[in-house]
Amino acid sequence: MQRLYDRIWLLAAAALLFFALSYVAWGWVDVFSVPLG
């Protein structure tokens, strides 16, 4: 059962990391898509 919990936590951490990275990437794209000035 402990192994299952470890896997769930690993999946949750990976999903959270992916969400954070995609959020940051989308923010950068939004910033650079607007012409500077």
C-alpha cells in the first residue's frame, strides 16, 4: 500500500510541476506576443 501512495504522490507532483511549467510558458508567450513599446 505504501508503494501505491508513493506513486500517487509522484503523479501529483509531476502534474503540479507540468501545470506550473505550462503556466509560466504561457505567461512568457503572452508577454512576448505583445509588441514591445
